[in-house]
Amino acid sequence: MERLSDLLSEKKNFILIGETGSGKSEIALNLAAMLTGAGRGKVHLFDLDQTKAAFRARDAEQELQAMGVELHYMPQLLDMPVMVGGIIPHLRRPDSICILDVGGNENAARMVGCLSDDLNGENSAALYVVNPYRPFSGTREDMELTMATILNACHIERIHYLLNPNIGPDTTEYDVRAGFENANCDACGAFVSEKLAECVADAFQGEIYSLHQYLVYPWNEK
């Protein structure tokens, strides 16, 4: 099984898909920070989430600008997803590192189906984020049904699982360990709250990455 570190060093295009609320946007932001520091090229983050009004990558626009990441998105149009311009040229440019943060329902996944030729190519990796605390990822049957619906919509042929065993800001060490134990997939890596990553290292055999929280509700302090 490939590790996330291998994918990050070998690929240039990354698409994050998965159930609504699984943590794709937060992971996309953390990946952008990691890849910006790798010196492989300009990082472009495409926020394609048209399914919710909060907790989207675009909500961290200032932080992304400070990192040197170029953010691409279109204004939300309710139930009418709009494709962001310029994706295909950047997917094909050797000096562009692309991260695509896709909304978490079938319609959102279908929107990127037109990009499947590039997203199934050798330069791309599809990362399916599994959060065992989401309502349709609690059992293998639930996860497989949700995953099949999303993959059929976006025409992705091969995926790599990423675990995100976080509930929210109040996630405990017990929650993370239970999430690892109950995970129903073989993951190339896991993202864990930065305050817990070191103390749960013994609970997961693969690579654990520290998850910095960029996205917060307006009424919560960072």
C-alpha cells in the first residue's frame, strides 16, 4: 500500500473527495501548507465545494495568501454548482501543484466528472477522506455505499484512503483511538488534531500527520 508521503512526493494533482463533513477542506488546507514548503512549484487550491455555506477552504483565504497558495473558487449559487475556471491547464502544467477540494455529495462529485481523464492520470492521486464519526461512514456497508455513489459520480478509477478520526475542537485522545480501531479501511495516512498527534502515534500503524485547525465558526476564537 502506498503511503501518503510517497504520493505527495510523486504526484502533482490531488483531489479530495468523501462524505459531507468528513474534513476534506481542513485536510486540503493542511496539504496546501505542506506542499508549499516542499519547493516543487506553485500550489493552487481549487475550492469546488458548492454544497455548504461554511467550513470551506475559501474561508481561510487570508491564511492561504500568507502561505503563498493561490486560491481559486466561484461564488456559491445554491444548488447550481459552477465549475471553477483554469483547472485543466493547471492540472497539466508540470510546475503547478493542484489540490481540488470537492463538495461532499453526489452532485458536487458529478461536477468534476469532466476532469476524470486528468484525475485518473499518472500525475494525480484521489484521496478519499474517511471520518468514522460521520453518519454514513460508521460501518463498512455504509462507507461502501457512500463511496460508490461518489465515485460513480466523479468517474475516479483509483482512490487512496485518508483517515480523519476527529469529531471537532473537543476531540479527545479516546475519540481518536476509537476512530482508529473502528476504521473500516486501509489508509495511506491519517490526520489527527495537532494537540493529539504525538500521544496517539502507537494506535495507528501508518503515517500520522498533525492537523492544524484553519476553519472555525465566526463566533469561536482561534
